[in-house]
Amino acid sequence: MNYNLTTIREIIGDVLCEVGEQNQNIYVIDSDLAKSTTTDKFQKQFPNRFVETGIAEQNAVSIATGIAQEGKIPFYVNFAIFVSGTAWTQVRQACYANANVKFIATHPGLDAGYDGASHHANEDIALMRVLPNMVVLVPSNHDEFKACVKLAIKHQGPVYIRAARDVVPDLPSQSDVEIGQSYCIKNEGNDFAIIYEGTSTELAYQSFEACRNKGLKGQLINIFSIKPMDNEYIKKISQEVKTIITLENHSVIGGLGGAVSEVAATQSYHAPVVKIGIEDVFTESGPSQQIKEKYGLNVEHVLKELNGLSNINNNNKI
């Protein structure tokens, strides 16, 4: 498949300006990273609805919660490690109050590249999906990110949007996305199903093509909504295909693979689930693509794991 590459991070400011023009209740809160997250565009256009807290992430979430209590719709935008990690206690309190706070987390997983272990957010899905009242969405392209922001505005309660800093395929959404739904991008057979979250989209497309080239026929599934998850669809897939492969720019502990496994395990029979992600290690600095390769987020790892499963038809062995 031919496609151009883009980043979701680059349109955050533009999308927030668009919705901010339409809705005067939209506020944006920043912690000294507006240029990196592109929310400086919102700051220039709506300075009276932009709050700069400096490097004080816990205070920023508390301020956002206070703004929400006043009937406004605050978006706290920051690197994923700071939203989910540094300010987790305050995020938890916002969820406890079911406050109408929206979180946009950039640089998730290994997307922070050169910033190393201190800035790599390999645990954010796990930290966010465990919180009651929290909705977790992961867009895979520009259209889905725009939809995420609009869905977050409509939803009453906290929403976490995981926005890739690294490149993703610049492809339009194939359908209108909704909270609680997943989407089959390709359905060519039941040898396998590759289930991915939005920040690992490029790897998912490359892996699907590599499997096809090896004579395997499978499905490519976009888990747009990690929480709530499309449980009935996951149950259906787990009983139709021979193998499920989950791809995530995240730890294999507690993330997408864990969520899919939790659903599949409720069935008396289900396909084995192979989790491709970051193992139980702290990762190091470097170009994001090279770091992902090193820690197993690559096509060769997918093919190796798929080849190792005995329930793949011997005639289709890789």
C-alpha cells in the first residue's frame, strides 16, 4: 500500500483553534510545552482562554479540574509521560469527581526518542484505562484525531487522547469513529488478526503486507477506543481467527494486548494472543524509529512470533 507519512502532533493546535472558534467554553492548559504540542497556536488566537502553568503538571490538572467545575471544557495538553505519570494522582482525583476534563497526550510510548527513559511513556494506556470514568481513545490519522476532539467535547466526563508524535500513514478514516467501537480496515481471511492502537499504525500496515506476501490471509483491526473497548467484536474475532497479534507502542503489560486478552479470556475457546510491544524494561535514548526496532516493534518480530505458533496451517508456514 502506498501512502504518505504524517504526525498527529502537528495538527493539535489547529484542531483546538477550530473547535475553540465554534465553542467559547473551550480552554487549553499548558505546562511550558506549547510549542512542542502546537498549542501555541491556540494561545495566539485565544489568549484569554489559554492557561500557562509552567512546569507544574499536578497544578495544571487541578486548574483544569477547577475550570471544568465552572462549566467550561478544559483540554490539558502535554507529553504523555507528564499527563499520565507526573500528574496521575490529580488525574485520578478528576476521574473520581467525573470532572469534564480532556487530556491530549503527545509523545506516547517511544515517540519521545532522544529524551530517553525519563520521557518515554510506555505505561500510559495501563495507567489511564484502570481509572473509573476515564475514556481512552487512540486516533491513527488526522481525521480520527479531529473526531476524537469532537467526541471528547460531546462526552460528559474525562477523556484521554493518545496522539502520536512519530509518523503515521496519512490516510483518511474509512468510517465515522465512535467511542466504544473498533474498525476492520482489511478482511482477507482468518489466518490471523492484527489488532493495533493508533500510534503503531505504520507497523500494523507494514506487518499486514508482510504477512500477505508470505501467503497468509488475515484481518487488520483498528482499536480506536481502548476504553470502553468493543468487547463483543473482540470476542467474535477471537473465535474466528487462528491467531491474534496485538501491536502497541507501549509496554506489553497492561496495555492494548492486556485489554484484548482480558476480553478474549472470557470465552471458552479463543485464539492465542501474541503481544508485540515493549517488554518489561526501561528504554534508552535515540531516534524513535531505531529505538522501536531495537525493542521489538518491527515487522521481523511480528513474522517470527506468527511463525512460532503451531495453529497456523503448515502449508502457510513462513
